[in-house]
Amino acid sequence: MCRCARIFARGGYGNDSRCEESHRSDYEIDKRIKHEDTKALTAALFAFVTLSNSQGFAYDNASVFTPGLLGAEILHEEKQDQILITNVHVFDGKNKERIMDANVLIEGTLIKEVSKKPIKAVNATVIDGGGRTLMPGMIDGHAHVMINDDFGPVERDMDLTDISYNAVIVMERFLMDGFTAVRDMGGPAFGLARAINSGRVVGPRLYPSGGFISQTSGHGDFRDRADPGFSIHDAGDLSNFERMGIGNVVDGVPEALKATRLNLRNGATQIKIMGGGGGSSRFDPIDTTQFSKDEICAIVEAAKDWGTYVAAHTFTDRAVDRLLDCGVKTFEHSFFISEETMQRIAKEGGYVVPQMWGISPDLARNPLMPKAKIPMVKALGEKFKDFGRNLLKNNVKVVFASDYVGKFEDAERARRYELWWRTQTFDSNFEVLKQLTSTAGEMLAMSGPRNPYSEGKLGVIEPGAYADLLLVDGNPLEDISVIGGTDKWFDAEPEWKPIETIRLIMLSGAIYKNTL
Ligand SMILES: [Zn+2]
């Protein structure tokens, strides 16, 4: 089978005529997917079922057909196939200077060669990059793909099927926005990861944490005053968040260990804990420190026993110090830490993973923010507005975070806004691109033996790295809008639309979008 893949989103993307000849029956199905916008999903599912029946659906064979909700499809190909991308300027994820007029050879799922000289590969499918920029697929270091509606509906009205069906759309749009890997920081995403890995759902590589782990009245305790379980007299009851596996409320070392080990048992690639108060929750003031040292150290030890690490939601020096004492590796948000604490994180090899919109003046317009917390959050945002610059000054490794959460149309707009706003707070497109690629890839590799994608590096363009690539019009080092960055947030178009300047999206050597 030839290496070919096509994407037919609404309005239609490009395709490869060679594939049409060699896969006529597939192409007939493609046409059914393409013909009407409103029937795209039904048709895609119909095609899926047809192929499942006629070919004997097998996840690991060479011709798995995977329709997405937008009509994205991929024909998985034999490993030895090669693709040669010529005539591109390569941003490799690490260096500020692009490798001009380069050629990149992909073999199977990995990058085989990057060269300024012509590469000889007689059987390769050649893609002329037309002088565009080739960059690594982007990585989101902190998202909640299963918390895909506002907290109210998720807590009161939804069950696992609601959030799971939403997640299928969420994941496909992540990929179509150019994200080829996502670290999920809390939510029941294990089944979703399995569905992606087996080709049943279209989406980026997913690193699930399982339900985040929080203490009573911590950042993950979503019970309302009227709920059973709010009082100590009936503490056995769960919030819907907990019931669905979005979070776990635990107290004491045995409960903390049990929640950690259950997540690991279910396939967590890292563990997420709530190490302090938050902005979007009602009963844990943002200045609070959460979990005792005993509890945190026990969780870190249990994660280490599985070869992986712990990520912590945190904002303050006091919380970060305690977390560092126990060996926590990634510090989410962390806006209010001092330079001294930043230096300690840098010295101990930690990462800070902040969604910078959290200290944007536009934050007050976020519908997820409880009204009562807005003045305080605004004041803190103003006070710590140099946070990004201070992280760089103190050599802290920083990873991109959208903190994707809530109604997915809102979260998607926040993600694109984050790309732009970050370039303002770190004063450099290059810095943000590094956070989106090589530094994020390095962080994901800390999952060690729990990393499901360990054949190659992520976030870089070099021999041996995964072929997770974007081909974009223009130069993102100078113009962040070419990868979707925008200064519009809640005033942006509510409807998700493809980013036209991202012309080609490749994940693991397979093409999911091609409008060349
Ligand atoms: Zn989060």
C-alpha cells in the first residue's frame, strides 16, 4: 500500500491523486464523507462501519481507516515507506536560526535525515515545501481534554458519555490546530488515549494523568455546600467530578497512595496533584498550601516506583518549596513565586508550566472565573506581570500550557489567544516556540518507562525524532499568527475554523491535513 492520507474537512482539504488510483474503494468512501457538510459525521461513521465489516477491523494492520468528526481520515501505511519534504526552512525546535533551503526525509514514523544537500530517496513520495517553514508539531503541556464544558454542567448535568463524545471533537481540533501531543492534567482520559493509540479516534498523542488528586477542600474538591459529603458527618459522598474520575479527593497517606496507584494502574503517564489553592474553585483560597509533606512525599515515591513523576497545581513559594522537598518535577501555573523560588526550581531541574492567560488583563472576562475572585486575581496579575520575564532571567525551563478547560469553543479560543499573549509576556516568538516544542518534548520524556511514545524524541526536527511536523506559510519566528496566535480571546469568532496557514500536519509520519 502506498503512503497516502487525505483530509476532508468541511470545505475540503487537499488530497493525493496517486492514492485515489490505488485505493479506489477507499476513495468512494471519501466522496461520501466529503459530499455534504451536515452529513459528514454520519457518513464518516458509515464508512467506518463498512470498512470494519469488509476488511476485518484490526488496529495494527496496514490499512486502518480512521474517520474523524471533521472528516479527517488517515490510511496507516507500511513502516518502510518514505516521504521526502524538499525546499523548506526548518525550525528544529531548538535553534533560533532556521535551517534554510533544507530537505527532510521521513521513514515510517521517524525522521531519518535533515540536510541542506539533496537527499537521495528514489522510492520516496516527494512533497515540495515551496519555501515554507517546517516545524515540529506543537505540544500542549497542560490541558483538561475531558473537562470540556463549563464546570456547572459538568458537575450537575453530564455523565461520562457526554464528556467522552465532546472529547472526540476536542482531540481532532487539537490536531487540526497543529498540536501533535497533549499532556492531560486531570480527567478520565485513559479510554480516549487508548482510542487514539489504536486509531479509532483522530487526535494528538495523549499523556493522561487520570483524575487529579486533591485534598478535602483542595483545588479538586468540587462539592457544593448543598451536596452530601460537604460536611464531615457524611464525608463518603462524591461530587460528579469525582464520580466521573475527573478528580479524587483524598486525605492521609493511605488514601493518597491508593489514588496514585489506581491512576498508575489505569495507564497514567504522570501524576497530577493539587498542591495549593486555585482561581476557579470555590472553597480553597488561592494562597492556601495543600497536602501535608507526608502525603506529597508518599505520592512522589509511588510515582517514582513506576518510573515516572508528579506534576503539581501551585501558585505560591510556600507550596512550591514543600513540593520541591518531596521531588515534584513540574509546577503548573505558579504565577506568584519569587525569583528565589524560580532559582530553586531551575537548580533542581524542574519545569514551570503556566498558562499565561492567567495573568492577562483579559482574564476577568473568563466565564469560568467565580465573580468573587476576580478583583483578587486581577490585582495579583498586575503585581506579577513580570513573571514570564523573571522565569527566563532565572533560567527556568518553561513549557507551553493552554490549561484547556471548560466549554470547548471557549477553551479553543483561549488556546489561540495564549499563543499570541505568550509572545508578549516572554518578549519573543522563539522562546514561545521552544516552549511549544523541544522543552515540552523533554518534559514529556520524564514519564520514562510509562511514556507510550518512546521510539523517538518529540518536539524536535532531527534524525531519530518522531515525524510530527507542521508545514506553515510564513515564519512563526516572526509572525505567531501563522500557527494560529491571535490577540482576540472571548471576542474571537465562536466557531472553530481551520488555520489556513498551517498547510500540512503530519503525526507519526502520516499526513492528517494537506492543503498544498
Ligand atoms: Zn489545569
